[in-house]
Amino acid sequence: MKRIFILLAVMLMAAGLFAEEAVLIDFTKLGADIIPAPQQEEGQKQEMTQHKATVMDFGVVAGATFTPEQKRVMKTSLAIRNWTVRLNSSARSISREVLSYADEATSKQFGTVMGIRVNFPTEPWNSNAFIRPPFDIPAYDFSGVSDEGEVTPPANNIDLTGLSRFEGTANEETGKPEYAYGVVKNVGTIKSVSIRVFGLQFPHSLSVILIDSDGNEKIYMVDYLNFDGWAELVWNNPAYVQEVRNRELRLTPLYPTASPFVKFGGFLIKRDADKIGGDFVAYFRDVRIIYDKAVLGDEPDINSENLWHIISDRERARTKWEVSRFGQDQILQYLSRQKKATESFTPSPNVDR
């Protein structure tokens, strides 16, 4: 009888009854709330530049040529204005790059959401626009952030089974993550992806970019944006097998195999050659996923990680590599901003125009 109940539990899990729904990223929670913009005029409303919960300090990988004051301002975050809008090479020009960017928008229904503007070519050729986060969102980051934006490193004995910083915080009642910032853990097969987006009747297509725990980037075409107002666009996995008898079932080692995860990699807007070009505008509220759990979260009789430290050692190395890679890109951007000319010609006397 006991074997029958165990077999039934396995069949129910494989049939998708243990599927979870989670928010992958919520743009209403990414409004800038710390670090004022420099050189603001007196009496002007103070404009914040960074989002506290997702601040990343890339000054830690800067070279010795930078002063401590320069390293202190080497910070970025998932604040909406930091996201990049990048056209494909054949559609790119300096003027179009300047007119393609992300900004905070105020929705009467949802509050702060992400607004994006893309300046597509008007010529008849296919064009793509990638909306990307300012850095590759780390899956295992247990750092803390102070109210001043200072990033504090995690303790050596951190519990990797807890929520990392970009998974958000746990709801006190349900224990599930909320305020998602781009990472969902323990993801097996993805069944569906949902995007809440405000369309303005453009005939362009919308795709979502997801990154798995092996670093593979996958692009899923969700739907077209030829509607007006808020809509929930859904991609359903055509390879998702609902019937357990048709699934290929296999056993995989539970330890030290790390819990698989999915990260948000951005959006892709495609404009076909025969469609209208020029300025394109849309607004995004959030991205959600429905997925099968990779591993049921039962507490094991023996805590293998406390004994062997295999996962913690591996994830510390991965986190160090992620921060180093993102930091070098941010340092190059920082140097470019410092070199940028800000002066203008002083009007000459006795000249009419």
C-alpha cells in the first residue's frame, strides 16, 4: 500500500499538479529610491537614481588608478532608467540610439511601470530592438544594501537554501517570494510565460528572453502588440507534456546538483520591413511564469551541504565571476561618462546671431 501512495505522488508531480506560479520580475517595484542625482538645482525636487534592493557595486573590481571617491560612485541597479534599449546593427545609428531608451511611467492602475521608446528606421528593412537590464542579473547574491547604497558582503556561513537578493523577500504568510527582481529558483519545465503590457496598436511582435542555470539564452515569441491598453499576453510551451504516461521520466542526483533556476534576460521587439517605422512606445508591468518544480522542497534527514560545502564553494566562485564580468562593462561605461563633453560655446559679444 505504501508503494502505491509513493507511485501516486510521483505521477501527480509529473502530471503538473505540483506546478508553481511565480513573478519573475515586477517593474512596479523598480522605481529609483536612493542616491540623489548630482548637481541638482537648489529648490528642485530631489531625483533619485538607483533602486536600493538591486544596487550592484562595481567599484570592487576597479583598478588601483581610481580614487576612493570615484569607486564610491561606481554603482548601478535595476532602476528602470538604467535599462538599455539597443537596436540591431543594421538599424542602428547615433540619432536612433539617442531616441531609444527606458524611463519610469506612471500608470493610474499600477503606479510606476517601465516605459520604453524605440526609434526604428523608416526604411523598409527588418529591425529588432533589445530591452536589457543594465547587468546580467546574478542568481546567487546574498549581499545586503544600506540606505546609502553601500553593498555589504554576505557572511561566510550563508544559507544557500534561503532567498537570494534578486529573488526578493519572502511573504510572511505564504513563505513564497514577492517583489521579484529577475530570478526564480527550482524551475523545471516552463509551462507558460505571461507579460502584462500596455499596447498602442503597433503591429510589432513581442518576445521574452529567459536565461537558464547553464547560461543558455532562449527567446520566446509571445504575441503582437496591435491592441490598445493593458493586456496579458501569454506564451504556452508547445512541448509541455501534460499526460504523465507520455513523459520521459528519469532519476537525477539531488546532491550536489544545484537547484536549477531561470533569469530574466529582457524583451525583444521585432518590426517587419513592411510595417510602420519611426518611434515606437510601450509599457510593461511584470513578467510571470508557470513551471514544474525541479525538486520538492522537503527537508532531508542529513544536511549534506553543511558537511561537504560543495554547492556553497561552487556558487561563491560563480558569483565572483558574475560580478567581475559585469563590473568591467560598467567601468567602461563610467569612463565614457567622465570623458563626455558637457560644455557649450559662450555667446560672443557684438554678434547678432
